[in-house]
Amino acid sequence: MSAEAADREAATSSRPCTPPQTCWFEFLLEESLLEKHLRKPCPDPAPVQLIVQFLEQASKPSVNEQNQVQPPPDNKRNRILKLLALKVAAHLKWDLDILEKSLSVPVLNMLLNELLCISKVPPGTKHVDMDLATLPPTTAMAILLYNRWAIRTIVQSSFPVKQAKPGPPQLSVMNQMQQEKELTENILKVLKEQASDSILVLEAALKLDKDLYVHTMRTLDLLAMEPGMVNGETESSTAGLKIRTEEMQCQVCYDLGAAYFQQGSTNAAVYENAREKFFRTKELITEIGSLSLHCTIDERRLAGYCQACDVLVPSSDTSQQLTPYSQVHICLRSGNYQDVVKIFIEDNLTFSLPVQFRQSVLRELFQKAQQGNEALDEICFKVCACNTVRDILEGRTISVQFNQLFLRPNKEKIDFLLEVCSRSINLEKASDSLKGNMAAFLKNVCLGLEDLQYVFMISSHELFITLLKDEERKLLVDQMRKRSPRVNLCIKPVTSFYDIPASASVNIGQLEHQLILSVDPWRIRQILIELHGMTSERQFWTVSNKWEVPSVYSGVILGIKDNLTRDLVYILLAKGLHCSTVKDFSHAKQLFAACLELVTEFSPKLRQVMLNEMLLLDIHTHEAGTGQSGERPPSDLISRVRGYLEMRLPDIPLRQVIAEECVAFMLNWRENEYLTLQVPAFLLQSNPYVKLGQLLAATCKELPGPKESRRTAKDLWEVVVQICSVSSQHKRGNDGRVSLIKQRESTLGIMYRSELLSFIKKLREPLVLTIILSLFVKLHNVREDIVNDITAEHISIWPSSIPNLQSVDFEAVAITVKELVRYALSISPNNHSWLIIQADIYFATNQYSAALHYYLQAGAVCSDFFNKAVPPDVYTDQVIKRMIKCCSLLNCHTQVAILCQFLREIDYKTAFKSLQEQNSHDAMDSYYDYIWDVTILEYLTYLHHKRGETDKRQIAIKAIGQTELNASNPEEVLQLAAQRRKKKFLQAMAKLYF
């Protein structure tokens, strides 16, 4: 080595290999360190980033002395940058999978065009006119790479793409994204126009019988030298990286198959070509084996393509048996659904069809059934039953769909299910696990059935008898006797079952079953007398685990010494509570009345319990009946509610829910006078619901008065703030420091937030709900980090600050506001104030389309769908400005300009700025008929003239020329014209967003 070379090497090695991030491409350019950089285990920046940066730098436009933008100069620096980009791609061995994944369409298009250029492909010459067999191997390979990428890009563009969630809008970023999108669309347009030529080029490549070569970093360096120094090496058949003929054909066949498959959606005959190419790809992969270094095919995707082709284009070879996929597809197309069921039953033995495919078939049948084809209901059950048996054989859980379809079993369904089970298992060859899964399934079906006739059908079936031993069947019968079935309490027991002569133990089981089914209090008493006559060792109140009595009552009831009385009281009360829960109020009243008559004889405490429960039942009965139509409750019921609230009997077990319901009842029927002035003082201290009801009632009464008199509003505010507060729990560590480890709901409030929410959801009075909503909205707005306030009626009556903000759980407050609005709208869907709150919530959480929906709905409900003017207190300037922002962020810029007219002072600045936007997602010029402000229309005329948009300019001129918009018209005419346009525009918006 010469001294000069040694000095240069030493200087190079002494410099850092990782240059500063701001000038790394200059560093690689000047120092020729690219190869050293790429040889690193994890180079930073990555190779694909290098390609992007090299090409960006090489394609930067220049500016001349007159400040005019010129195309990128063809100088030495730019040529070297392009060469470096090609060398990085060569380092990646021109793997299109890697390049397509990491590079955008414009960048990859530029890279492959540079490859064509450096590979001596004449510019402007159609590839289809060139004979690949006579071209140098590297030139032919460059043409193949470009055309493979072209059809792959076309295929990829046909797939749906999940839109990325937009971040905060930044003008520069949005402009850059828009430019890249437009450039990509233009490139795709050209590629699609040339698609037929690209396919012909690739078809011609399949006829080549010689190996090809692709450029490496070395051959690219040789090409960059002076022509006299190359010595023709790059033109020879041995320069570059060798790509065997089989590898090249395999990749080309796969890409052609994908292109043909994509074209098949518009031309079904092309599927035959796709099938041929995909099956040829499989053959070539088998020939190449694991020796391939450059052929990368996604074999799972290829298998999917082959299966799809099998279904879409069944083999013409009649000797070849159709696959199950093809059979199912043919049956679905011909409407032969019974054969689909047969195929699924046979597949339960072979497990050849994937579970996902079977589920997709069921979903398709469900969709057809929901579209009105009632004949498919039976088929849906049969296919679902087949899928369920397959699931349980493979150890999966039973699907929700099967439980829904089997909710009302009948003889036909049971027969078919047993047939499927029998044909889905080969008892001679089946493993113990399969038999166990099937046996467990049949037992669970029996336990879920209510009708004993159906149970007998299963338990007497040959499969059931074979799979379950005698001991297991005996245990199952015992479980069924003790279980609590899913029953309608009005159903009578099956007569034929009880006519069978039986032993004493069977008679006890029969009576217990009748006890579970009966809702007649005198029949229940008679059954219990018979049972206690047969045995004195049983506690019959435990027969069903669905007989639930509140814990505050069970201690008193179970303390009754007489076993028969204890059982009778417990069962009557439990059945009455159950009937009340399922809204069977008539039977509940009979059961409670019988229980009241019984306990009156020996227990004043239980008598009061039953009176309280009967009061709650009467409240529920009225609310579910005449109360829904607005009819006031009878005065007797109101007096009983007052009596309950004022009751001071000691040692009476009380359920909190009764007090809750009583206070809600008084608020719902506007008994504010009683809650405000007549409630005893002790109740306010002892019952938190009475305290809360008193504050709500007083706030309702004081609402029309002056702000200074609203003392109770402040008290109510403090109570709710305390409920929504959290307490912090601290822990002292070994070093003596105190750290916060947990926050939990404060116990200083009169109740927990969940209890408050449960109570509010029992209210139906609009004014009370409005007050509560406004309180929580104000509490939500108080927090310091709020960007967009929520508006509400009567929000001004609440304090504007909280002394200790950190103590309030604002996350819980936000959740509560959303739940309360949802509940309020379920009570009154047309309350415009609540609709505005819902819209503000969506606006604050950046859900602009949903926000517009509710803003428009609020206007529609108070204007007869905009046939009348929307009251100004509904569409305030703040609401209109929020609607404007929603439309702007949804890129509906013409709608923005129209809404700017709705403001008390027209916002010309925003209107003009929005009209300048060319990327609008709304109907643009078709909205001009809704503009009544002449200044905006004149600006539109100027804007379209400036852009050379003659047609749109004529539309704007036509809108200006309407006589009703003449400035000389009386004010009433102008107002009428504006109102008519407002109406039509808002109706059009409503149709768009509803």
C-alpha cells in the first residue's frame, strides 16, 4: 500500500462511522461509507429511509437567479444520490415485499424508473414492444421488476385500506399528505392504463428459458464509471446476482395470478387464468424447494387463493372429486341448503372445513333470513346445531347463537340435534375425550330444558344411554330434581309424568316440582303440608336457589320456630318478589296478600315488612300502568308513601330500595311542597334519599326566583360535590417518606356515586332531570383542563368554582354526565336541551359527525323539522360556531360558509377562508341555492372566475340573480328569502346526518 493510500485509510477509519442525524446523507455521499453503514447489524437510519432521503435530495427543484423554480439539475451530485438509492435497493436484493412495505408508491416509482434508466432501457419505448430474449439479462430483469411492481400495485390498490386516525390538523402536514395522495392517484391511473401491456410483458417472461441477473452494488458501481472502463462486463451473462429461471417464473406466475384474480370481479372468465397461474406457482415452489434465495411467496395467501379458485372455477376434470369448499359454494349458489347441512354433518367426522368457514356460512344464512326469507330460519338452526356439535367435540364452548335458537325447543329440534350428535361421532373409534365432550353436552342440554317430555326424549336415546353410565344417569336425575329451572311460573306440570305410580321419594320429587311451578298461594300451602307430612327432615325453602329473599328479612323469617310456617312465609315472599321483578304484578299481589294474612297472626315485625313490600309493589304497578300515560296516582297511595317515609317503628328491617323508590315517586309526581316543608327533621338526618329529594324539590321551587334566594341550590351543589369526591390513602415507606398509593370514593358523602346514579335513573320528571343534568354539567366544566364547555339549562344557578379541585373525581363526573344524558334521552328523546348537551359531549370528545347529528336533531324537534324557525335560544351563536367547526373538521367547507350566515353577525372571514378550500367533501356548488348573503355569492363568483371554473361561476351568478335577493327589496322579503333557504339547508343537512 502506498503512503498516500495509507494516510487516506487512517483518516477514514479515525472518523466516526455514525454521522450526525442532520447531515448523514451528505456524510455518506462525501465519504463513500454506504457499504460500511449497510453492513452494520442494525443500521440507523435504516436502508429504506436511506432510499427515501437520497431520492428526495436528488429530486429537489432548484431556483435560478430570477427566483424561478426549475426542475432538479442533472448534475454529478444528484446522479450520485440516485446511484446510492439504487445501491441500497440492490443491498436489499430488490425484494419487492420489503420495498413495497416501506416505500410509498411515488418513491418506489421513482426508484424503479432510475433502475430502468441505468439498465439502458430506452425512454419512451413500450416494454411490450421489446424482445426480452434478446436483451441483456440485467435489462430484462429491470423490465420484469418494474412490470411486476406495476400489477402488484394495481392489485394492492383494490384492497380496502383502514384510514389512519387523523391527529391535530397541521397545514403543512396536510398539504404534504394531499400532494402525495394526488401523486399516488396519478401514478395509479397511468399504471392501470398500462396494465394490459404489463401483463403481456410478464406472460412473455414465462417463455424465457435462460437465467436472469439483477444489479448488485458492484455492477451499479461499474455502470457509474466511464464507458471505456466497463469493458462490457455489465452486458455479459454473468454480471450481477443470478436469478434462476424457475425462481423468476414462480414470482411472475404468482403476481399474474393475483392480477387475474382481481380482474375476475368484473370478468368471471378470467378466474380460469388465475387458477392456472396459482397452481403453476405451487408446482414451481415444489420444484424449487428450500434452495430458493430470491423467491419469496406467501404460501398461506397462495393456499387461500387456490381454495378460492377451486370454489369459483371448479376443475373441469370430472375424475377429480370436488372439495368440500366447492360443494358448499355450489349448494349456496343453487339454494340447496339441505345439502349444506349434510356436508356439515359429514365434516363433523373429518374436521376438514375450518371453523371460521363454517361460521361465515352461518352468518350468510342469518343475513338472508333477516332480509325476510323466513324459510331459512329452520336451516339456520340446523347449521348452527352442526357447528355447535363440532365446537363441543373440539372442546370449545357453546355459542350464544345456539342458546338463542334453542331458547324455545320443540320435538323437531330435539330430534335433529340427536341425529347430528349420533352421526358426528363414531363410538367404536372415538377417543375418550370426544365421548366425554359429547356426554357433557347432552347432560347440559337436559339440565337446560324445562319440559320433562323433551328431557325423556334425550335420556332415552341410544347415544345417551351408551355414553353415560347408570350412576351418571342417576346423578343427573337428582340434579334435575334439585335444580332451579328456567320456568314460567304459570305453566302446569306435565300430567302424564305424574300419573306414573312411584315410590315415596319420587312422590316428594313430584311435589317439589309442583312447588317450584305453582304461583297459587293456597296450592303452595297445600303442597307444603303434604311434604311436611311425608318427612320432617327437609327444609323446603331451599328447593330452588332462585328463591331469594333480601338478607335483612331472611334472618327474621328463618328465626320462625315452626318449620311449616317458616317455609311457607319464605316461599310466598320469594315468589312474590320474583313475580314483581318480572312485572307479573297480579300474582305478586296475591302472594304478598296471603303472606301478610299469615304473618299478621304472630309477628308485627313481619306484618310491617309485608306492608312495606306491598307499598313498593303498588308503586311499581302504578308506574308501569296508568302512570305511563300521565295519570296521577290515587291520594291513598301518596298518603301511604308519606306514612312510610315518616315511619319510626324500632327494629323493623327496612330495605333501602323502598325509601329510594318512595322519594323518586314523590319527585316524579311533583310533591315538592311535602318534601320541602313537611318532611320531619329526623328523616333528613337518617335517610340520605329523603335529604337528596328535599334539596331537589326545594331547588325546583326556588328556580323561578332571583339568584340570591337559591340557597338550596348551593346546598345541593355541596352535597353532590362531596359524593363525587375521592379520598387519598397514603403509606409511609421504610425511608420515612409518605406516598400516595390509592384513591377511593370518599365516605364523607351522604351516599356513594353509584347509589346516586341508581336513584337518578328512577326519576322521570323533566324539570328534576334538567336540574341534575345542569349540576353535573357545571361540575364537569369547573375542571381547569376543560377546552370545550358543555352547555345546559339553568347552569347559572350553581357556584362557579370549587375550593379543592383535586378532591373531585372528574373522570367519574364525565362518565356520570354521559350516563345521565343517555338515560334522560331515553325518557324524553325530543327534549332539545338534552339533545344539545349530548351534542356538546360529542363535540368535546372530537366526534364531530355525531355532534352534528344531535345539534340538527335539537333544531328539528323544536321547529317541526325546520318548517318553522328554530328558536334563537336553541341555535345560539355558540351552537352555530360549534356546528361550523364540526363541518370544517369534516372538510365540508361549503356547509361552513352557509352556516356563517346563521350567526347574528355574519362571519365573512371564516366563510371566505372555507370557500378557498378546494378539497371539500360536501356537495359544493349544489349548495349555492342555500346562500342568501349577496357578499358571499359575489365572492364565490370572483373565486370561480379566478380559478377558471366557468360552470361553477355561472351557478353562483344564477344564485345572485334571484329577484328575492335584490338589496332594494323590503326587509320582510329579504328575511323571508333567508328563512326559506335556512329551512331547505337544514333539512338537507338533517337528511345527510340522520
